[in-house]
Amino acid sequence: MGKFDSHIGEAKEYDIDGEKYLFKPLTIRHLSKFFEVMKAFGDTKNEEDIFKNLTPGVADTLAELISAMLQKSYPDIEEEKRNEFALKYFSILMQALFEINNFGAQQDNEAMEKVNALRDRISKKDADTPKV
């Protein structure tokens, strides 16, 4: 074990539709983009505020971060398949992104509760939507 190994963020396993996925944290190269997203969500009071703050620019940055997390975690999967997966499971991946990439800061439990509430709301909406 090298000098830095014990300080590097650990991957975390997530269950998505009955399958296990291991997502790895991002690196310092993604710090500015991560803070861009955190700044946009910093003043959210409730889950509806997340949608208000999710401008096209913030959504693109969030998509880039999720894509980078998937690339790092599953580099052998084709980009197009990663992108389709990211769109289908966007809210779960957004939660994973925030949970495993705290960049040494304590997690903001209130922000995570809002993300979880949003994910639950989206999941319920998806379940209520008739399949075509």
C-alpha cells in the first residue's frame, strides 16, 4: 500500500434494478465542475428548488460529471451505452455522485435529503407512467 492509498476516496456499490454497480470517485481534475454544481444547489430550500436551479448549464455540467464517474468506473463500456445508462438512471447516479465525491468535506445531509426526495419523486413518476 502506497503512501496516498489510505487517503484516496473509495468506490461505493449501488443496486440499480437488481444489479450491483461499483462507482468510483472523481479526481481533482473535476473539482471546479463539482463546485459549480454544488454552488447551484447550495441555496435550495426544498426539492422543487432543485429544478429551479437546474439550468441547462448546470445540467450539462452534472451530465459531464456523471459521465466522468461512469467512464472511470467502467472504462470498457462503450460511450453510447454509458450515456444511455446515465440518462435512464440520472437521479440515482446524481445521488451516487454526491455521496462518493465529497472531496474531503463532510456531506451536507440536508442537501442529500433533497436529492433523495427528488429521486423518490422521479421514481414514483416513472412508476406511474404507462409503458408504451
